[in-house]
Amino acid sequence: MEPGTSTAADWPLDALRLAKGGTTVSVVLPARDEERTVGAIVSAIRDDLSGLVDEILVVDSRSTDATAARAAKAGARVVRQDDVLPQLPPLSGKGEALWKGLAASHGDLVVYIDSDLRNFGSHFVSGLLGPLLADPGTQFVKGAYERPLRGRRGEGGRVTELVARPLLNLFWPELAGFAQPLGGEYAARRSVLERVPFVTEYGVEFGLLVDLLELIGMDAMAQVDLGSREHSHQSTAALGRMAGQILLTAWSRLERQGRIVASEPPATLLRQFNPDTVTDVSVAERPPLASLIKVMEEDVA
């Protein structure tokens, strides 16, 4: 079954503001050393989406540059990743920033946007919100887009094409219709996001897709064509480490679903030769936020 697909142009702002009613919306941007782009993204959301977006939250993931200052000046509320739920042992990675952003934000609907986008338009947010505001049965919306690489169409998303898409087609073919399974732009109802775990590293988007398929089913999932997405690109070595994390995330889901039985866990050390390094690509996981909130409430009681 293909996810329901629309385009950002199908969701005009006036109609979305009318459909919003009392629903609250948070936009969460994980950011690490993104001083060059985060301010413009926050400003566009603030200026263009008044009356639609209630909260813009930037999660500063241990930046060493002026990311936090630029985001705050542009109008975002900025939280340091390690200051959210500080009673928990700190973890690292993009998924950790996303999970902490979920914990620190307040909206009924949560929109995630990467902070390194060079061609961001506010239609990225409004497009993702469209299916959620129009249909109470829609629980999760993923962004779809063209991803050029250095000006060449169709050459971006190398880890998607070499790792994520083959894995989905092999083991979760229901998800094969998502054009950008690893893309960082998506939105969902808070009540759903709080019920799934978050892998703390770069496997987070892959894990969310698989876990949400199991939780809510394809009928509640959609995608929206947002046009083109341009962002900073990582080195081949960095992409190799990302691929290792995604493979381990997929392995954990296959084990959890009882689809593989292993005599021993997979190795987590990745040897690479350019440069010659050995990296631990193991992934940790935060539990569903709802389960943690319940435990904290019981402790207080």
C-alpha cells in the first residue's frame, strides 16, 4: 500500500489556519554547529506562519559556534540538549536531540525540520501540517523532495539509495513508497510520537518509520512533496558511519519483531581506510516518552 501523497501547494495557509482551530503546533529544529542557516529558517517560520505555528524550538546539540545565539535572535526558544531531563544520563546523536525536543516542546502537532537547509521555505512546515490538520485519521507525515548533489539532480541521498531503500524493500516493503525515508522533515501527532522509542544516532528516522508502521499502520501515514531540498553534504567516511548505524537499527527492529534470531549480537566496530579509523557505530535508544512520563508521575505520587 502506497502512502497518501499530496504536494505542499495543496495546503494553502488560509485553509490551514481555519482548520487549525484549537490545535497547537510546535516546530522543532535539532541543531549542531548550524550558525549559517538556522537563523534564516527560524525567521521564515516566524514571519510566514503566524497564526499557524505556536512554538519554534531549537535544540542546541552541543554546538561550538553561534548556533544558539543566531536561533534566539531570530525568534526561537532555544534549549540545550543536555539541559532537558537532566536527571537522565546524557546521550549523543541526532535522535537524542529529536527526543529531547519532543520532551521540551508543547504542541499537539510536532514538526521536525533539519537546521542545515539552504533553500528552506515555510511551505516545508505548512505542507507537512496539511494532512494532519485536514484528516484526524492521519497520524504521521513524511516530506518528499528532490535531493540534488552539487547541482546534479537525483544524486543526493546516497545512504538512502545504497542502504535504507534496499532494506525497506527487503523487509518492510509497505514503506517502500516513501521517497525520502531518511529525510529530516516530518510531522506527527504528539500522542503518537510519545509512544515510540527514538534511536539516538542517525538511525532515528529509519527506526521511527518502522516502529510507526507497526504502531499505527500505513493508513495513518502520508507524505507530501515539498519540492527540492538542498543542504550540507557529509564526507563518504561519515556516510559510512551513518550507514552502519542504520544497519544496526534495522537489525534491532528485525530482532524485536521476531524475524531474525542470532546466536550473538552484531559487531559494532567499523573499520574504514580513508582515513584509517575504527569507529564504534553502536546505537543507543531512548524509550517512548510516554512511558518515562508515567514513571516520573508515579515517583512523584
